[in-house]
Amino acid sequence: MRSVNFVVLGEQTIANDFGKKGTVTDLTVYDRKESDIIRTWVVPNGFPEKIQPLLQAINIAEYVIFYVASLDRYTGEQILALDMLNKKNGILCHSYEVDETRLHSMIKGTVLQNYKKVDSPNIKEELVKLPSVSNDGPVQIVIDHSFDVKGVGTVIPDEVGGGDIITSDESLEVKNELEITFKQSPFYKENISENQMCLVSIGLQIKAAKFSSISPTRLILDKPVVCRKNEICLLVRPESTSVRVIGSGKIN
């Protein structure tokens, strides 16, 4: 059985037309099975109030569906996150109210400029053309969340949580400290200093961290993360009153 995973950004209600609504947490999952393929659409329904669901939803996805309904700071944050996480494959469309020239200016120089531009009525037709993505190597099972089943109890023990990984992949490491090749977002204007706090996003894992060094960039985590060399991580400050994305970097 093949599978294709999408993230739906911008105007999220379009996901209702794609599949059956399933699990709802900070992320809402829709899915549809057709012949030998399962398509899944993930919506960061906690965004924009919280930026964490946006990062998790993007990390799950192989393809992006971005329906831009307005050009505001949150649209900018989504563009930044997609670009920094190198999500190269996607579909881009916009409502009639959006200034197309300004939108193209916002995505210029990012991975989004190569997304396929379509009119909104044609999104479903285009997304079924996207092929499934096969990943070789050891199996990795990423935990979304744990929950109670009536009459059974907790399905996964309390010490296991969202973002944890079940795998035999020996290239993965468990780390309490990270050194990264860091690139600050040009839109994040605040100074970064030692002992400053932030959140580190790696896959579904989001952990609080402190800058222990700026050059080279080193971070001390409050809880361990599972990662591999050269994996991309995103740094954010949820309390920032402007752009919340600080920047990104590869793990050394």
C-alpha cells in the first residue's frame, strides 16, 4: 500500500473536501483511501495562535498545499518555515482578494517559487497527480500522541510522548546538546545572545533550549531529542511580537 502525505496551509477549510476527518489535536488529520494508495492531509489547526503545530505539520508532509487567502505576517511565517525546512514540492493558489504581484514578491527566492500554480477549483485534480515518495532504510515509527481507551487505559505509557521515535536506525542519536550550522532569518530583527531561550523543532519534536554559544551556535536542551547529523532544525521564539521564526540550521 502506497501513501502520500500533505500539509494544508493558508485557508485550511479546503481540507474538508479532500478526505475524511480523523484525529484532532493541535493537528487535524484527514485521509482518503483509493485503490492502492492512501492520501493524508494534515492541518495545523492550532496555528496562528501557536507556531508549534505549523512546524509539526510541515515536517510530516511530503507535499504542500498552500491556499493563500491573505498577505499578513502569518502568511510570511508559513513561507519562512517552508523555505527553511526545504519543502520543495507543492501546489500554490490564492483567493481573488490576494494581490498576485505582491505574493510573487514574497515567495521570490524561496522554494515556493517553484510550486505549481493552480486555480483553487483545480487543486483536487492536481494533487492526485503527485506520486508517492519511497524512503529506503530502517523503519521509523513517529509517535503523534498517547491517549486513553475506555476499559483499557493508556495505549502508550506516560513516558512516551509526541515526537518520540521507535526505530532500529543506528544513525539516530539521542542528544541533550546540539551544535548547528545556523542561519538567522533576515526577517528576525532581534539580537540573539547567550542564555537566551528558544524552542527547537526537529520533526515532531519541539523542545525548549538555551543558547550556550552564538559562534559556533550551541544549544542546551531541557529534554533530549532524537536526531541525526545534517538534519534540519528550526529555532523559534513563540513570545516574539513580530516574526517568530529565528532561523534554521543543520545539526553538526
